Amino acid sequence: MENREKRDKNAPLWCAIYTRKSTDENLNSDFTSLDSQREYCQSFIKSREGEGWGIYPEAYNDPGFSGGNMDRPALRRLLADAKQKKFQAVVCYKYDRLSRNTKDFLHVLDIFDKHGVAFVSVTQPIDTTSSVGRLMRSILMDFAQFEREMISERTRDKMAAMVRKGKRPGGHPILGYDIDKERKRLSVNREEANVACEMFDLYLRMRSLYATAKTLNGRGYRMKEWTASNGNRKGGGKFNRGNLWYLLINPIYIGKIAYQGQMFQGEHEGIVSEEVFNAVQGLLNANGKGRRHREVEKIKHAYLLRGLVRCASCGHAMTPHGVFKKRRSQRFFYYRCVSVSKGDKNSCTVRSVPARALEDFVLRRLGLLGDNPELIGNIVNATRESCDQQLPSKRQQKSLLTADLGRAENEARNIVRILGEQGPDAPRRQFYESRLDELAAKKQEIEVAVNVLEKEIVHLECQQVDADLVQHSIRNFVTVIGKLETKEQRELLSLLVKEVTLDAVKSNVQISLKPLPKIWGDLDHLEGRFVYCQRPLPD
């Protein structure tokens, strides 16, 4: 419920000016500097002096604070003074100076409403004294929220690009490494590196996280200790099963970086051999994590080759089929010939094949393509060709839009200056105010379009892959595809594989590839000997 008290027409309407700029904004830009924002607001207020508007003397400036949260000193003072009714309106250069979060923005406006304080945006048609203005503020804040999410996505894309180049994505250092602040990379701490190597060796001998942690603690070793950005000391605690497990699975120790389910070669030096690291991963998997994972899979199976498998014996498709063995309380998963599914068990010699065995075989065969240098070159060239075709036009579109944005901002700035100089009786005032509304809407539209283009450009730049990365990804095809969602796994396989034909008589599987001449070249199929247990096995 709004609480707008009647104001004496002769009493001044004091307007508090709030300004903010984020640390990630261009500090040299006129449009984001606090001084420029305040100048705009002052000109706007002066243009309405005839209506009793006046500038409240206290400044509310938040330099270097994000609009994504409410923890800002000047904003806290502004809200406290609003509750004490020290002013009657709050004026900002743009609505998202108050907040980029829709929920927070509406919360602030609710506080203003309850205490009879209006909110005005200089460059946008928002004046909360009217119902139309309140509607516009909600619509425009949705754009601000969208813009913030786009910025977050671009940040994640840029981090992914850094990792692809072997650069560390951030975080605190782990046992065995220090952070070289000048070179912005990890450097080996030789004393701690010896402890890290001992940690891996102990686990291989003891085969127990608890026993290994207890031994390390008994020898006086502790976790990595470091200094946080605020100067406080962190870490240095005892080893336990949780933090030990985290260290043992971290590929940083073999000179690699894991990011969003993918593995990349890092700039830093590894301190543990890949042989030892892989042995530890196998033991960890066997000691618990693997068993829990398999127990979940007994309940449900993805059937990655759904719609792709065909029987060479009778020519029919082989479709997903599950069997529950009540005595063993287990569910088994197969690809079964359609002719058998229809009731004629003697019509086909193949009948069914374990789903997991066939899928693993197909994925491994696809992984062998990583040893084909011609194929690797084709993929790299096709990817670069696609990116090279799209990047120039995207960049040109962004350049044109940026120029349009600059012209709109300059025109808006000139109009505000004219209105401020000529006062409330300025000729064509109504035309100027209407034009400001049009420019504000145009500016919003252009900013959203530019943000979308920037995201697309970053995405295309991240796809500028090299041969080593492609080869690594294909050789580790089983691991890479395992990080995707089930739907994405099926879609990827359907893009590559045309058909999987099973010949049980010859114990052979032929994988027909989709016609992609730019990638496969003359290669149209893969095949290999496929031997599986005839006795049903749980998935």
C-alpha cells in the first residue's frame, strides 16, 4: 500500500541523488562515472525547479559496488534517510543503479512507497508517482536481470577459454603448490610436494582413506595453509577422509586442470606420475564410489544406442528391453531383436545383447578415431572454418550496434543539457521528453542485442580449438560423453552414428557413420570383433 502524503505545493520537493558504479565497469567511461551520473541527475532536477524540485545536499555515492546485492554503504544510508523522510524523491541516472536484481529493486521501491518517497530515472520513463511508471519499472528491471545473467554467462565462457589455454581458473592453492602472483600460475612448493607424493604412496599401500589420514596426521603433516585476500590465515587443519579424498582426485598433481567435467593440460608442473595417479583413482573407485554409482544404475539405464542398433541375422531393429530378476532383486538391460519381442523366439539367432557391453564397445571404437591424424585435421579445419565464417559478421554487427548506442547516448545527453539550461518553459519541451523516452527504449534494446552478440562471439572464440585438444577429447570419448546429460549423450551419438549392426554369428559389430565428408573423409564405417557373455549380466 502506497503512503503518499499530500505535499504543500509551495514546499520544495527535495530530491536525493544516488549513484553507483561496479568494479567491472569501465572507470574512464563518462556514462559510468559517478560524476557524470550526478551531473545528469542535477540537470534533470534543475529542469523541474519550476515544479518545486530541489537537490538534497547529501551525496549518496557507491563507488566500486556491484548492483547484484544490497550490501552497499551509501544505499543503506539512503534507505535509512528515506524512512526518516529527509527527502521526497530519489533520482538515479538509470534504474539499475539501484539494483540489477529484480527482487531487490522492487523491495527498495516498496520501502520508498511506504514512506512517501518517489523514484525517478533520468534516462528512462520511470516515475513511481504514476501507475504507468510503476509498470515500466517492472518491465525494464526484467531486462536488467537478463543483462546480469548474460554477463555471468560471458564470465563463465571466458574462464573456460582460460582453462583451455592451461591457465588456472582461480581458487586457493592446494598442498604442494604456491601461487606465483607475478606470473599468475601455480609454482611447486618442494617441501609440500614431498608430502603430497607421500600421501599418494601411503594410500596405495594402505588402501584406506581413514588409515592414510591418520598416518599423515601422526607424522605431523597438515593441510595447506595460505593467506586470504583479507590477510587472514586459512587452512592448516588435520587430514580427514573428506579433504584427503579431494586431494587424491585432483588432477592438478599430474599437471592438468579439470573444469566443468573436462580435463586440460595446465601451465604448471605436475608432481605425481600419471601411473600413480591413475592407480589411486582405480582404487578409490573400487573402494566405494564406483559401487554406489553402479547401485544407482541398476535402477535405470539410458540406452544410448536407442534407435541405432540392427540385427545382421534377420535385419530387424534391436530395441531396449529390461528384465527384473526377482530372486536376485536386480534389473538387467538389453537390446533385443524386434522379431523376438513379437513372440517368435526362434526367428533370430541373436535374440538379445547386454546393453552396457554393446554401448561400451561402440564408445571405445569411436575413441580410437583419436589416433587418425587425417580425421583430427578435418575436425580442426571444419571447426575453424565455421568460426571464421561467423566471427566477422558477428563482430561487424556488434560494431554497428555500438555506434548506434553511442549516438543514442550522445543525443540523450544533449537533450538533458538543453532541458536543464532552458528550464520548465523550454520550447518543444514535450517533444524533448518524448524523444528521451524513445532513446531510453532504444538504448535498452541495443544493449540487450550487444550483450547477446558478445556472448555469441566469446562462444565462437572458445571453439578455436587445436589438434592436441581434439585428439585428447576423442581418445577420451568415453569419459567426455559420460559428463553429458542422457539426452545430450544420445543426441551426440545420433549425430555421428548412422547405424550399429550386430552379427552374432561372426562376433562382429559394424558402426556405420553419418555422411560427414568434411570430417570423416573417405571413412564411412568402423568395425571390430565383439565378444560378450551369453549369460545375462546386471547393468
